[in-house]
Amino acid sequence: MLRINDLHVYYGAIYAVRGVTLEVGPSEIVTLIGSNGAGKSTILRTISGLQRPRSGSITLNGTELTRMEPDAIVRAGVCQVPEGRHVFANLTVRENLELGGYTLARPSDRQEAIERVLERFPRLRERLKQYAGTLSGGEQQMLAIGRALMARPRVLLLDEPSLGLAPQLVHDIFAIIREINQQGTAVLLVEQNAHMALGIAARGYVLETGSVVLADAAHNLLNNPEVRRAYLGE
Amino acid sequence: MQEFLQQLVNGLVWGSAYALIALGYTMVYGILRLINFAHGDVYMMGAYSALFISGWLTAAGAPVAHSPVWAMVAMLGAMAAAGLLGFFIERLAYRPLRTAPRLTLLITAIGVSLFLQNIAQLAFGSEPRSFPELIASSTILQVGSVTLSNQQAIIIAVSVILALALQVIVHRTSIGRAMRAVSYDREAAALMGISVNRVISFTFVLGSALAAAAATLIALNNPLVTPTMGVQPGLKAFVAAVLGGIGNIYGAMAGGLVMGVAEVMIVGYGSSGYRDGIVFAILIIVLLVRPTGLFGSPVTERA
Ligand SMILES: Nc1ncnc2c1ncn2[C@@H]1O[C@H](COP(=O)(O)OP(=O)(O)OP(=O)(O)O)[C@@H](O)[C@H]1O
Ligand SMILES: [Mg+2]
């Protein structure tokens, strides 16, 4: 479904992603783990068109996304929940959701999508008129995910959704990610919380300084002694 | 007292024009963090457009001075022409520099400003040109010795209508929501599927059209048009935008009104020699005392 082939990305002279190849199958959860600065966010940003690769290709069901503008990539069916959530703090929760549905043609579609998202995140319903900046961290993460679901993506990219959240909330968020996936959305999940991520993913890639050093089924990675030592704190 | 009220009326008339121009500065700043120094010259081009359109209308036999409809036609035409100009300025001069350092962009803006002034001088000559009378003047309101002319009333009323229309666009429409999103967080907006380029273009078109509207309205009262006529109002509107808190739409409106009133008062009670100096005095005071402006929250910079 989503296929990345030999991707190279630079920030000026900094060589951030060094020939990464990876794949996310239809309705699969794939996780990308790695320590700080490994290049995880850069890969997601490049998929979404926020960053231009030096070379390599990104395709969705064979369609080339590599040189597309970010808005066209959303319309092609790839949405991202960026690292740090980036909700529009000065807009209301409802407006944030409406923006998530920006590519939907009709206001009635948007309304329907909002209802769908509110069913998944009932807590947001009471907060619709509140400014997003006044939400708690967990609520903001839910809003960020709900906003990304508005456009009904075929592939959802999540960049460290557990960042800064209490353990119970992390648990809730992961349960929701699994649910979203079970309803047919493919998920590429970037995490530092390797344990949780490998727990819900089918497969995982381990990234070190811009290169994939391991790629395997999630349960194999969970049992891999090197992974356990480097990423699971054992 | 009566004199004061009269000055207030005159100040509000200029102030509404400054407010309309200031909106363009503040919207573009909000979205690109760019002080578009060419904005005053877009105002000037708007004035020439209105001048030519009303000239053609007169030549075609339209009873221009006798029906406000024709003034309206001239204004809408000028808005369209200036909107187009704003579109191309962004497209050709600013867009290629989207990732360049801010200073480069600022210098380019000054370059565009000089370019427009020179083009106007070449194409239209440096001699002032005069508008045909767009709306025959009459007094519609008199309280004691305080008078309000129909032209003044129209300037204020149309400015208010345009400002309200802008509010509706920014707060009630999808593109307006997109504008606010882009100005708050450009990358997050792009991740929503918003075409950032299109939103930026739209912002330039909108701001430029408002400047042309201001130019047409001011021409009702001050019919002389020159290639450098945009410099002073542009500067004052810029200061008005800073005064209101640059990037803040309500602030720009309020700042414009304050600027207009302050200017007219200084001239009325002080000396006309200070007319253009006041703008710098206000700018310096604002920057010293409250750099974020009257309504501004500090502009948050994001990586
Ligand atoms: N805008 C930028 N300019 C220059 N270098 C950058 C930029 N963004 C990231 N980098 C560098 O690129 C490399 C990869 O960064 P990236 O953000 O992709 O890592 P990450 O795996 O997401 O890390 P984290 O877990 O901390 O989020 C790092 O060395 C980082 O310093
Ligand atoms: Mg990251």
C-alpha cells in the first residue's frame, strides 16, 4: 500500500535519512522505532510532503507521492498526526475538526465526519466550543488524532502519540489506534515507547542514524536481545 | 467642542481608509510574517485603476457624478485590478523567496514598491491626475456647525461594510478558517490538506482589493492621483497595523481609526507641519511602550 524505496533526506548538510526502504500493507499497523534524532520524524515529514527528499520514492498503491504538494498527499489518502500534536490553539475544537475535513467537498460531509469523530472521542463533544489551547495534553492528542481522521485517510501516520502523556492515557490512545486500524486504516506509528508500539504492531522497523538496522515481525523484535537492551530498557 | 467634533468626523473619514489599508498589511504579516512594503503602492495602483475606469465610464456616457452606482462600479473594478496585481506580486516576487531569510523578503518588498512607483511614473506620468467627480458633494447632516457630507458618510459606511464582510470571510468561511490556520501554524495547516499557496494568494488578493477600495473612497474627497501617493497612506496604515498589534485584524481597524483621528487632530490643533511626523512619533511610542500593539498578543515564533 504505502511503499518507501531508498529514501535519502538532507537538512542542508545534515544527512538525516540514509536510504530507508519500508512498507505498510493495507490495514496493517507498522511501527518505526529509534532513539532521539534517528530520523523518524523526518521520514514522516517527507511522506507528507513537508520535506523534499534528495532521492528515493514514496508511492501509495503505485501512485507516486514523492513530488506532490502536502495538500495533494492528504487528498490521496495519507494524513499525519505530527509530533507535538500541533492543534490550532487559537481555534475552537470544532474549527480544528472542520479544518481536518478541509478536503471534504460538502459541509454535510464535514458534519457527518465530525459526528463520526465525536463518537470515537466523546470527551471532545463537551469541548467543541472551547479553544483547543485550553485542552489538556491528552485531549489535545485526541483532537489531533480526530482531526486527522476527518478526511478518512487510507494511511494514518502517527508521530509519537504517547509523548508526554500519563500511562493511563497512553494506554487509551493505543487502544484507539488499534480500533482505528481494525476499521480498515493502515497505520505507520513512530514511537519511542517501543514496548507499547511493538505490542500493537504487526511489524516493526528499527532506525539508527537514518538507516533501518532491523526489520521484522513485532513479536520477533520484542524478543530480540539487542532491541530489548537498546529500546526496552533491559 | 463643535470644532472638536468636526475634526473627529474628518479624522474618522481618513481613519476608515487607513483601516482598510492596514488590514492588508496585517493579514499578509499574519500569514507570511512579511511587512509588505509594496502595499501602499498597490493602493496607488488601485487609485489609478479607479481613475481610468471612471474615465472610461464618463467617456462612454455614463452619468458618473449623478449616481453612486457608477462610483461603485469604479470601486469594484479597481478592487479587481488591484487584487490581480497583488496576486502577481506574491506569485512573482515573494513566492520564489518562500524559504529565503526574512531580510531578503523585506528588501524584495521595498524593491517591488519602488518598481511599482517607477512603472506608474513611466506609464501615467509624474504630473498629478484628477478624478472626475464621482459623487456630487452635498451635506447630509448638520448639527450646529458640525457637518457630515454625503461623501464622508459613504466613505465611513462602505469601510464599515467591507470590514464586516472581511470578518465574515475570516470567521465564517472555510477559506477564512484556512487563513487563520495557516497564519497560526503553516505546516499543520498543510497537513490538513490546505493548499498553503492558494491561501497565501487569496490573502494577497483580499488585502490588495481592500487597499483599492480605500483608494477609490479617498478619491471621492481628494481627487488627485500621483505615482507616489501611496507612500504616506501606506506608511500610516502600516503604523496603524503596528499600533493595533500586527497580525491582528481588529487591531488594524482600531489602529487605522486612531491614526486618522490623531493625524487630523494634530493638524487641527497643532500645525500641519507635523502631519506626517505624527506617524513616526506614534510608531516610536508604540515600539517603546507596547511593541505588541494595543490588541496584540506577542507574536509567537515557531520553529
Ligand atoms: N529542521 C531541521 N534542520 C536541521 N536538522 C534537522 C532538522 N530537523 C531534524 N534535523 C536533524 O535530523 C536528524 C533526524 O531528526 P528527526 O527529527 O527526524 O529525528 P527523530 O527520530 O524524529 O527524533 P525524536 O525522537 O527526537 O523526535 C537529527 O539529527 C536532527 O538533528
Ligand atoms: Mg521525532
